[in-house]
Amino acid sequence: MQAIAKFSRSARCSVRDFVADKRALAATEFAVIVPLMLVMFFGTVEFSSAVAVDRKVTLIARTLSDLTSQSTTLADSDMQNTFTASISIVMPYDATLVKGSISQIYIDANSIATVQWSKAGTIASGATQATLATSGRKAGDKVTNEIPATLLIPSTYLILSEASYTYTPTVGYVLKSSIPLKDLSYTRPRQSTCVQYNSVPSSC
């Protein structure tokens, strides 16, 4: 009986000492909380950067169409300057990941929209000027279904600009893969009925 009582007292003391022992409690809490805090921190950083780049892509698209619509005629040098100024908006992010394009669209009397001319531009690594490239849109392409119905006004012109950027997370702790970001903008020519690029169209 005494042995049982002694064992019971010893067990109670051990349990009491175990509960009262606070050593390594902070380390245990730290080990539990740190992964959650890292996810929140890096997730916030990566998501904020993605939102910032997405906003810049929108500004690039709007700037491309805005600058183009203020012209009456354009040559390759003018187009190059337009792309250079617009794509530079993405700084301090990597400008080489931006792809932009500008197209002029004519809407005929039957409200059918057709591409008249189109040009693309990028900025190479270390370059100070944009490089002109072949656009994915070709002269003569029908784009009626891509244009909002409210903009399909017969016998008018539209400047369509498109910008895209592939966002790659810097850390990749939360966002694991690249995110394609893109936007477009429509504007009407401001100084004339249309904008001639390398004499296309021959007349407005």
C-alpha cells in the first residue's frame, strides 16, 4: 500500500513539474508560427508585385493607343519611339518581358471591322530603344467579334493597342508558376479621320 501511495505521489510530482516547466516553450511556438508567417509575408509581397505589374500593363496599353491616336501619320521611327516610351512604364520591372502591338481598324458601312495595319514592339535586354516586330494581326484580318458593339460605328477608324507581360514570382514561395497578364485599349484618331502608317491607308 505504501509503495502504491509513493508511486502516486511521485507521478503527481512528475506531472506537476512537467506542466510547470516552461523551457523551450517559445521555441515550440516559434516553430509552429513561422511557416504561417512566411506564407503570409511572401504571399503579400508576390501578390502585391503581380497587382503592380498588372496595373502597369494596363497603363502601357492605354499609352500606346493614346500616343498613336494623336498622330496623323507614322513612320517606323515614330512607331519605335511610341513603343519605347510606352514599354518604359513597366520600370523598375523587367521591360524585356513586355510585348506590345498597335493596330488600326477600319469599320465599314456594314459595321465589319478589318485590320488596316499592325505593328508590334519589344525592348531587348540592355537596349534603350524598342525593336519593331511583326504583329500577330495581319492587314485584312476581320476582328468584328473582338470589338465591343458600342464601338462598331460605320465608316470610322479605331486604334487598338495590346500589351502583355509574363509575371514570374521573385521568390516563388506562394505563387509557384508564371502568370500571363494582358490588357488592351481602344481610342479614336484625334487629329484626323485615320492614322497613316507608312502611307497605309493611302487616304482617309
